[in-house]
Amino acid sequence: MSGTFSLGDFSIGAAATQVGDVVDDLSGALAVTLSARLAYGSGGTSCYAVVETSLDQGVTWVQIARFDFTTSGLQKVMTVSGLTPRIAAATAGSLAADTALDGVLGDRLRATVVSTGTYAGSTVVSVRANVR
């Protein structure tokens, strides 16, 4: 199924890890353009949003994009292709800051947001996916 999907709007307060809802039924997806936006309020130290995909109906999650933020509002966009050949095995490990992993795109997506420090003032991280 193609279209634009919300992977979550995460209110950021005390340091925490938040996992969003799963968007599934994406079989046949060839690429996904991802957008992560920090609407900054105040305080905080750093946070990042990771978009993950699963190839085994949600048993194992593989990170395909990571968006890092600090203390200013910003929107970041990345595109991940499921058609890029992978000549090295991908693992379910962590991505480096502001990177993506091409060549892996399962039938479902979810977002996870990790924050450090204490944000305030209605700080929100929003993650969207445009699936093709």
C-alpha cells in the first residue's frame, strides 16, 4: 500500500524512550521518504528519532533511518530505497547519527524516539512516511 502515514507525534519531556504505533500492510513498497520534525519548546539536551522496518512480522526490527536533534526546531528528510543492492549483511544494530540504511524495506514501519535531558514547552517530535 502506498501513501503518507504518521509514525507518531511524540511529546518530549523527561528523558525517555518512546515507541510509536506500527504501520503495516506495506507489502510491495519500493521506497519510503521519511520526515522527522522537532517542534522545540525549551530545555532538553538531545533527542533522536529512528525509523525501523521488519521483515518477520514485527519479531525483529531493523533501523533504516536516524534523525538527530538538539535544542532548536528543525525538519529533516531522507529517502530509503528497498531496491538498492546490499552486498554486506544488515544487522538489527544501531545507526549512526543522521544516516540511513538502503536496501532493506519490510512490510511494516515504526518510529522510536529517544531523548536525554528534560525538554519542556510542548516539545514534540513528529515522524511521517511517504511510501511508494
